Amino acid sequence: MTGPADAARKTRIVQVDPKAPDRAALRDAADVLAAGGLVAFPTETVYGLGANALDAHAVAGIFRAKGRPADNPLIVHVADPSWVDDLAAEVPEEAKRLMARFWPGALTLVLPKRDVVPDITTGGLDTVAVRMPAHPVARALIAAADVPVAAPSANRSGSPSPTRADHVLTDLEGRIDVIVDGGPCRIGVESTVVDVRSDPATILRPGGIPMEALSEVLGVVMLEEGGGALGAETVARAPGMKYRHYAPRAEVRLVEGDPETRTEKLRAAREALAAEGRHAGFLVTDDAGLSGPDVVSLGSRDDPEGAARRLFAALRDMDDRAYDVILVEAVDPAGLGHAVLDRMRRAAEGRSWEA
Ligand code: TXA
Ligand code: MG
């Protein structure tokens, strides 16, 4: 599918039942993938923008469509764990244990790559990141295409990851061939990226599989500095982590502290911003006690899964309302909250309410 310039593709939308995707409906999308085209599809984490991972020309199309820096490697998605042997030169014991426990699912493993994987797919690295997604649509699509599928999140580089097909359409219409619409994503934040080649294994990006769950299998795990929610400016080994991410047009500021402190800070901030006449939006938990048209809910404070599901869509919706500033209530970094807080910090580009 080398024909039209990338900015002039006709984007088709294919609706499928997320639980029992119709094979015939997916056949067309699978053929487009196998022929070198670009297909966005739902996974349990976020929507991905897929291309044949072994076709350098097809993969180049992903980078162009997203406006993605060439040194930011892609995750290669497989339909079955057995496919990994064709992509990775070696699969360490720890990786096998993680695959047995968490695949299909929101876990990506960084492994030494084989030569069949083009350099463009791995951003020039000698490793390849692999994941077997759990979403029935993703699995059926990749199996039907019968090729490993390189797929970053299906957003324009820098904007929040897409958790619904309409987010993909907003960002990539006219730039990709097909969007498979399988409804909203179940988890809402991207996969956890783990490098098992270090001892202990290192989390390069917190995500849908919490650190606590990884520890149950591996014992100790390290958190890459700068790759985790708590790190500062250290160079991250998941190259993508160094780029501006998830940031809406409005200025985002994070409100942190223990729960009562957050509640107090948010009330004070709302009064101060109103007094200054600033158009402010509030993305907060229901427990913060704010209400009104400028308030969007992250759900309950003890439901990090709910916050994960809502975060990216909420940032996009709030950006459409053209606020001057968006205050985001931080979540506690336990379980899935770790990945949620990491994404919030990136959206805020390090700014706190006080700063
Ligand atoms: O849940 C997800 O992971 C989604 C869905 C579509 O599967 N994909 C996703 O891809 O989030 P992307 O490209 O937006 O993020 C991939 C992350 C980036 O931070 C990238 O730098 C890192 O994984 N990564 C990819 N290959 C790597 C490698 N060989 N070594 C280290 N980090 C790698
Ligand atoms: Mg991404």
C-alpha cells in the first residue's frame, strides 16, 4: 500500500463487536495490514496504530502518520507466544515466567532482537519490545493478518493516547487506511514495559500490569529512574519516555499531597482562579467534593482502575473546552495508580499547582 501520500489516505471505519468480532469484518483490515497498510485497532490498554512489523516501508508509514521521532521504538504485537521465538534471539527464563502469567495482557517485554526485525521498528536498538494483547479484536486481527504487528498508541505524537475510536479519528483521519472500532478500551493506560535483561528486572514504563503483580512473579523489580512516576530527569531507557506526552493545549497543573490536603488545595485553588478570572477546569475524584460544569470526575479515590479508564478521554474532552488551566488531582501511586500518576505527571510536564 505504497500509493497515496500519507496525508491523503481515505480512512475507513469498520465497526465490530468487541467480544465476538465478526471474522469477515476483520478480514478486510487484516488484508490491509498484510499488504503494508496502516490499521488502528482496539487493545485492552489503548488503541494501537498497526503495520506489519517486518515491513520497513509499512512501519515508516506509522512514524509519518503520528509525527513520531525516529528514535522512539515500537512495540511488536503477536497473536501467540510462540511467535516471539521468530522475533527475539533469546527469551530469558524470567520472560517466560512473565509471559505464562500475564499474557495475553498489558505487559510488554524487551528482548534481544533477531535480524528479521527491521531497525526502523526498534528505533535502531538491538532489542525488540513484544506484547500479546488480550483484546479479542486485536488477537483476531493479528491472527488473520498472520504477521507480527508493530503498534504504538494511535494518537498524534504528544497528545493523550486514544481510548476510543473517535479519538483515533480526530488525530489520524486521512493519514491511515482503516480504524477498527471495537468500543472503549477496558484498562485505559498503556502496557507496562519491562526489561528482564537486567538483574533485577527493570520497569521502563509503569502501565496496565502493576509493579506489585510483577513482584509476585519476579520478587524484586527495579523502577527505571525517570521512567517511573517518582523519578526526575535521569535518562529513561524506554526511549519514548523522554518525549513530551499526553499534554493537552491547556496548561495542566497537578495537585498532590495526602487526600485531605488535596481537597483543601483544590478548594483554595478554585477560589483563587475564579478571583483572577481564569477559565479553569478541574479533573478530580468524587471525594474532592467539587461540583459544577467545570468539574470532570476521575471516579472514587479508592478506584485507580476507574481513574485509568477515564484519564485520557477526560484530558481530551477538557481540551476541547479551551480552558486556560486544568487542575488535576493526583492519585495514590498504588496498583494501577502508579501508571495513572505517571501519566498525570507527564501531562502536567512536571508542573504542580503551587509552582
Ligand atoms: O499498551 C500499549 O503498550 C500500547 C498498545 C497499542 O499496545 N502501545 C504503546 O506503544 O503504548 P507506544 O509506542 O505508544 O509506547 C511504547 C513504549 C515507548 O515508551 C517506547 O520507547 C518503549 O515502549 N519501547 C519500545 N521498544 C522498546 C525497546 N526495544 N526498548 C526499550 N523501550 C522500548
Ligand atoms: Mg504512545
